[in-house]
Amino acid sequence: MKRITTVLLLGAAAVAFAQGSTFLTIGSGSTTGVYFPVATGMAKLINDAGAGVRANARSTGGSVFNVNALATGELDAAIAQNDIVYYAYRGTGIQAFQGKANNKIRTMAVLYPEVLHVIARRDSGINSIADLKGKRVVIGDLGSGTEQTARQVLEAYNLSFDDLGQALRVSPAQGISLMQDKRADALFYTVGVGASAISQIAQTVDVKVVPVGGNQASSLIKKYPFYVRYNIPARSYKGVGATVPSVAVQATLVTTTGVSDDAVYQALKASLGNEAEVKALHPSLATNFSYEKAVKGLPAPLHPGAVKFFREKGVTVR
């Protein structure tokens, strides 16, 4: 009996080891953004499934850091803006990727739109992007997707970082403090609607959301086709009484060819397999996620494990 029990225990241990044999570190972003709770929630769903993959979510500097960390193997998967992934995959677009195409990047799923929020203190006199000239502006953490978006949007208004009174490269949390302390006049943040960082600013400072629309939005979209028009709904934040036009990119879950087909398939099955559970992770997913949308606007080819998952969901993919 003792020998049988020992064998059973060893067998159980072997199964447990096999179930935990593939481990994914998922890069997210600032803890005050949307990437972090989404990645954390997905990691929990993966771990709860016990299907041969374990995962943890790591707070990072954002999209550019994440795709670079995929290249070095520091991360196994990550959430990143689709434009940043596109640039990294092709080795173009921004200086960080010039001549360093990472053709091993693969898409797992498109998750939700990331909306450009340009938040200005109401006492700053800023009513349009053009009014940012000479102002102290938080343009996103160094190497973040927000920094790239800020550069491109300013360009659409014939401005550059040099035209700002001060370009502040800090994290969203630091940006909040600067806005609260009147050390910053405005803040760029590319993030899902409802992000805690924006809500926190709106609760503690009298602010307005600066619109991005008209001909400038059209020229931006023409030059950078990753963008789409997106209206920030009225009452999304305290003090926002009307719909504000803006633009958005897409938050995308990505990995590399170094992660096995089965690991990607099992991770997606656990984290995205139940649409109701996915939508419960965050309002940005609740409002926007669907299996059909998850394969639209891909910045890099779908991973074969993702192809298998979406085909099982009845989605037409190549």
C-alpha cells in the first residue's frame, strides 16, 4: 500500500510539473493604466485553468519596452500598441527599431482600442492641441507608446517636442502628481477609456479633455493608418460633459515564435476562451472585445497557436 501511495504521489507530482512546465511572463505597462489589470486578469485565468501553462504579469515602461524585451527574451508575451508592434516587426518607423526588424514577433489577439487622451488643466488656457506650444506637457514615459503617439499628433498640428515649453517624459503616476502640483499644464496618455490615471486626475484637478479632430485627425490617419477616429463619450470622467473627438490605436497581445504553438493555444483558450470572463476583466474589454475584432488590424502575423484558437471559435483566419 505504501509503495502504491508513493507511486501515486510521484505520478501526481509529475503531472503538476508538466502542467507548470511552460511559464509565460507577460509585459504590461504602468500600474495606473489598463494594460496592467488586463494582463494580471489574463494571467490569473491562465493559472486557474491548470492547462499546462503558468503566467505572471509584470509592470513595465510600456509598448516600446515590451517589444524590445520580447526580442531579448526578457518577456514571453506582452500587451503593446499595434503601431509600435508594426514598427518593431518591420524595423522601421521609430529610432528604437530602425534596422532591427524583429520578424519573430507574432500576434496573439487584438484586445481593445487605446484612445489618445490629452488632458489639460482648465486654468492653463489650453483648448486645442495648437495651444500646447510653450506649455509644460507630459508626453509619456521614455520608450512608451504614448510618447510616439504624442510626437505624431503634435506633428499633425505642425508642432514638435521642441515647440513645447517643457516635454516631460515621466510615468503616468508621476504625470498625475505634476498635474496636481501645477508643475504640468497638460498630459498625453494613450490608454483605454476609463483608465484609473485619468479618473484620478479628473477627481482631483479641474481639467478638460482636449479634442483631436478635423483635418488634423484626417492627415494623421492618412499618414499613420494604425489610427482610427474615436469619440470619448460624455461623462467618461468627472467634468467631461460632452463627447470629445479623438483618435485611437489598438492594444494587442503579442508573443514570439519562441513560444510553442500549444502554449499559445492553451494560454488563449484559458484567458480568452470565455467571452464573458474576458469582458469582466476591464470596461475597455467589456465595451470593445469580440473574437471577430481580435483578428482585425494585425500588426504582425498571427501565431499558429492563435490561428488554431480562433478557428475553433469560428473566426475566419489565414
